[in-house]
Amino acid sequence: MSNHVVPHFHNDAGVSIIEIGSQEFMCVGANPPFDHPHVFLDLGNDSEIICPYCSTLYRFAADLGAGQSRPPECVVRDKVA
């Protein structure tokens, strides 16, 4: 599991929508070294937001826990050395 305080998500799979269980999160675009500047996004009172760098649509899903996503492989996981 990631050690990030704020959940980080990526879109290596190139999906059009990523459902997430967090209202505040970071989009990194793709996994490094193909990432874009890591941008903090806050849904506020909205249920959807588009990343201004990679145009990924993030949608809040109340059935997911904080830091979870659908598809699940879109969660940034720390690399184990």
C-alpha cells in the first residue's frame, strides 16, 4: 500500500473514467518516468473532475474506500526496493 497521505492515481491504462473513493487526491498522469506534474485535485461539492494535464475524468464513487479506485490498478503504489 502507498505511504502517501493524499491518495495518488495514474492512468497508465488509458481508461476514459477512473472512479475513486477520495474527494481530494493527486493525479500523476502515468507512472514515472512518464508522469506529468503531480496536480492536487479537490472535488469539493462536485462528483467529477477532469485533470487539466492529462484530461482523465475522475468520478467519486461512494462505495469505494479512500485511496481506492476502479479500475484498481490506477492507484499509485510505492515501489519496493
